[in-house]
Amino acid sequence: MATNSLDSIMEKWEPVIGLEVHAQLATQSKIFCRCRRTYGAAPNSHTCPVCLGYPGVLPVLNEQVVEFAIRMGQAVGCRVRSLSRFARKNYFYPDLPKGYQISQYDEPLCEGGSLSFYMEDGSVKTVGITRIHLEEDAGKAIHGLEDESYIDFNRCGTPLVEIVSEPDIRSPQEARRYLERLKQTLQYAGVSEADMEKGHLRCDANISVRPRGDGEFGTRTEMKNLNSFRGVERGLAYEIRRQVDILEQGGEVEQCTLTWDEAASETHLLRTKEEAQDYRYFPEPDLVPLEVDPDWVKAIKAELPELPAQIEERFTRDYNLRFQDIEILTRERELAAYYEAVVDGGVSPTEAARWVLGEVLRVLKEEHQEIGEFPMRPEALSELIKLCSQGIINRNTAKSVFDIMLTENLSAAEIVKRDQLGQVSDSATLEDTVLQVVSGLPAELERYRKGETRLLGFFMGQVMQATKGKGDPQVVRGILQRVLDEA
Ligand code: ADP
Ligand code: MG
Ligand code: ZN
């Protein structure tokens, strides 16, 4: 394998990547039956003759599934077909009891959209969306101990959209950002929880490389099982190197399907072109063609919730924050809402951002929590920030109060009062402390007077320590400066 850095490989070679992403729709029930869509329920507890594929049963299309798919289509600017069709994709696998998956083939529900997002350097990238179609998920094979395998059919018939991109992606980083933006859009549109850990978002990548400047695409391979953001980036980098290596040695890339093994950081061959399955797609005879009233599409479009690009624009306009900060604050709708609630509590947007990006995100990371599980109400955080900006406590004290608030059900003001944490800004008291500290350090005072003025910081530290961190730093600094210069 090449040891050259990916950057140097990419000076000569250009990757061409298209992603196929499956997203689970957050409907109450499954796509063709009334079973509940579940996660983590007892195996096979949410199944019925329809989703188990008994002979003679008939699928009935769930209207909410269609609505969610149309909403996602509208969120990325797709056209919605007034007539689309379901098709059977035939293959044999134990988790697919019917022996075919109901999907859409040559007449998908949505076509021709795009998704734009920021790259790390602030540039904007746009990737075309070829199509969004509906399909049902299969069950789950669980390979247990002692060579036993089990099948859980609860997932059978879970509604999915498959979102297919144009081959517009040009690097592993772009692929990752595309996927992050897609997840964010699904969540903002309210059509999917898009939780990768729960398998709500699964990604396959098609990838080829070509000499930079070449107009034609190279032979592509398909990589399955890129089910984390890190996996997408690492798997694609691995495959780019592999293809470039073959081409640089004068070989040819063979069209094949690979699977990414995250733990081993390598790909395994699933099948080559010659063995590629023929799915024998044909129109699903048990479902009538799906007719969509254009007025319904219009209504769905009119009621679209705020989307990522819109909230980014609004935050830029209203809060005047750095683009990098906005990006983090709006990545999840719940975090953005939390931040806005803190601001609404009467705090400056900059201060609120500082606390949410700093302390709140730190705790979420340490505790492996989602913002929805964060115990501190935004109003409570606003109160704390206000005590700080009013000078009642200083920033360091505020951080300790923040930590106490997480474990004790007390307000910031109650903690400050109980623990007597109020900042001392009374000049007479502080002057006493300053005089005491300075007179206790004659050697340093001597050096200061001989011109070593940088010792001011040292004296500051000593005084702040003597006040147990409660001295108002600005007042202390003023008094100290005067005392040292007069001494
Ligand atoms: P299939 O039916 O075999 O899945 P599609 O034409 O639907 O093939 O394309 C699947 C994905 O492959 C799309 O995301 C598309 O953008 C991407 N793709 C097509 N050609 C190439 C190529 N030469 N290199 C990389 N990706 C490609
Ligand atoms: Mg495909
Ligand atoms: Zn069912």
C-alpha cells in the first residue's frame, strides 16, 4: 500500500464519489402494515403476516411515509413525480422472508435536487441529488455464539428513503460533510431521527479515480457498510489509495462490491462484477401506482420547518457569531433551540454562545449525553450568566457554580448565597487584602520597583488566591497597580 499522504496522491489523481444513503423515516408504524416501528424491543415482538411476508397478504401503503419522503424531497429541492411506481427487488437472504424487497426502480418518488454545505475552509460545496425513493427495510440477522444465528424480524417493513447523489463528491472530506449535512437536513425536516448508532442512516459509496484533468470517469467500485462519519472518511481514503496503487502499477480497477471493516481498517471483497446479482426488478403487482396530488406537495412545501441553511443565515444576521460557532450551534436542531432559549433569557448572544460552546458541550461530551438529556434548563443557565455579567460572581466562580447546578437542584443565585461566593468588589476590603499580600512579599516588591513590572501578574495571582478567587479582578488590578507604584 502506498505510504504517500492522501494529499500528495490527490495532486495527481482525482476521486469521483457518489453516495447512496438509506435513512429510516420516523413514522409511527411500518410502511405496509400497522406494526409499530421500534428499536430495541424484544425480538419478533412487532411483526404480523404482512411484514413477515406470509403468502396471500396484501401491503397497504402508509400515508405518513409518503408525506415524510415528499417533505425530504422538498427540503433538497427535488421534483415530486405525480405518478411513481413500486417495484420488487428479488434476492434471497434469511432476513428477507418474502424473498423480495418492495422498492422503487425506474419511477422514483422524487428526482433532481441538491444539497449545499460548508467545507472547513468556509467554501461552499453543492452536490446534486439524483433521486429519493421509498423502500422497506429487511430484518436483522444476529450472529450469536457457537455458530448459532438468529433472525429478528422487527425491522422488516421499516420505512426507508434511499437518497442517491450525483457523482459530484471529490474527496473523503467532502463525502463526510455531505453525509453530515444530509443527517442534519433529515433531522431539521423532522422526517428521521437519523441516529447512526441505531442504524437509522446507512451509507454505501461508489468510488472511482481519474488522472486530474481527465474528463472521463474511471471504473468504479461500490463500498458498503460505511456506517459512521469517521468510517466514511477512512473507508474512502483507503479505497482511493488502493485504486491509485493499481493504476500506478499499470493495472486496471476491477468493478466490484467491497465492504468496509471499521475494526480492521480495511475492505473485504463481497462480489465481483461477474457474480453481481440480477435482482430481476419488476413492477409490484400488489400496489397500485402512487399518485400524488400536486396541491398536497405544495402544502407540504409551504409547511416545511426551518432548514439548516436558513437557520445558519438567521443566526448570522441576528446574533453576529463566527461562522465556525454557528456551524456547531446549529448542527443539531435541539442544540440550536437550547442556545436560543439561553439568549431569550436576556443574555448577550456572544456570552450565550461562549457558555453553550464551552461548558455545555464539554459536559455533554464528558457524560456522553445528548442535549435533550442535559439536566440544566436554558433559563437556569441564563440566570447564571447574568450573575456573571452583572459582576456578582466572576467567571471562574461561575464555572464552579455551573458544575454544582448540574448535581444539585438549586438556582445559581441560591448556590452563590449558600456558599457565599459573591464577588468582593468592595474597595476597602480588597485594599486591605492587597496591602497584606504585598507587605508579605518584600523581595518581589523590591524587584518590581527596580523595573520588573511583569511581576504584576504574579501579585495578581497572589491577591486573587487570598480572596479565594472572589475578588473582582478589575478592581483588584486597579488597587494593586496603585499600591505597587506608591510603595
Ligand atoms: P447502480 O444502479 O448500480 O446503483 P447508479 O447509476 O444508480 O448505479 O449509481 C449509483 C451511485 O454511483 C450514484 O450515487 C452515482 O453518483 C455513483 N456513480 C456513478 N458513476 C460513478 C463513477 N464513475 N464513479 C463514482 N461514482 C459513480
Ligand atoms: Mg445502487
Ligand atoms: Zn407488520
